[in-house]
Amino acid sequence: MKNLLFICSENKLRSLTAETYFSNFKAISVIGAGTNKDANTTISGDLIEWADIVFVMEKSHRNKVNKKFKELFKLKRMIVLDIPDNYDYMDRDLINLLDRSVSKHIILKK
């Protein structure tokens, strides 16, 4: 079982979509979080330690997470998906983009 953490700004659109969509796949466990203080779920050291792979939506998220949790990323894989904040929750185009991007890094099984 792989633990995947998806991070955006507020955990209301992109990372929440990823969490909802990928929760239906086998052999992975998924949590979404945000870098902002008002996020639905705010990123924490515990979440980073839990994750096998951390996917961030933008480089700015990588920079914020690295700055705050630098020590925890010495042995973690962090992948920037380069997905801008242009999508609504569960937008079909966002789901397709997430599916294509994430499947480059792990095998997805429904």
C-alpha cells in the first residue's frame, strides 16, 4: 500500500479532488492538504511522515512545504504536478490531468 499526499493551497479544489478521485483506487491510500492556515486540512509533519510520495500542485507549494518541513524531506519523494488553480472541485479536465500526471509516477489500479 502506497500513501499519497496531495497538496495545494486550501485543500478545497485540486488536492481535495485528488483525494476524492484516487480514494477509489486499489493499493493506495490518499490524503489531501493545503499550505494555507485556512485550508480544510492543513499540512503537518505527521502527514508528511505518513506519505510515501508527496504531490504538490505548484512550485510555490513545494517551496512552502520545503521551507517549513525541510528535515522531513531528506528521505521523501516530492513531485510538482504543475497544475494551476484554474479548476473547480471534481472538474473532469482536472481529473484527467491528475490521472495522467500521477500515473507517470505510480501504477494506478481501479
